[in-house]
Amino acid sequence: MTENRERRAESRLDLRALDVADDLARDDAVIQAALRRISTRAPDAEWPDWMIRAQRGLAAAAAVLLLLAGAVLLTQSDQSDPADPAELIQHWARSSHIPTNGELLSAYMGYRQ
């Protein structure tokens, strides 16, 4: 055959890690390696500084959103609809409002809450 056996042996995948059989030694080795890596990791000195900068930025964004929401609420007029269907239809006609199906059902069949 034309296939090179050495090359084929090098390209094989090691699938032993996917074995479903219980191997306590392997499990212990993985756990020990993870614990060693966690215990030797140095604490990040920049973390508190980054957290303070992030909190300041988020506080500024929240303040801007709060101001925008307040401005929207102040500029909105009171758009309460009348309770009587006849008044409601007159209100729609004066304001050139085309009612939706839900508004019509609410006006004529009493689906208001």
C-alpha cells in the first residue's frame, strides 16, 4: 500500500480522556492540578482599581438614563382616556386617533381593568 505507517501513527488522536470508566487516580490528578493552579495564582492587584472605575462609569450611565427618563415623563401630557365609550370615540375623533382592535374591544365590551 502507499500509506506511510509512521505518519499514520503520529496523527492518531488520544481519546483516553473520553473514557467513561471510573479512574480515581486520574480524577485525583485533575483535582490536584486544579487546586495547585488556584493556590499558586497571585491575586490581581489591578482588580480593585478596575472595579472602582467600572462602578463610576455605571453610576454615570445610570444618572444619564435617570435624567432622560425624567425628561420624558415631564414632557408627556396626561393621556388618560375617558371611561364612557361615547366620550372615548369623541376623544379619538378630535385627536385623529385610529383605534387598535384592543382599544375597540376595551371600549365596546368592557375589557378595561
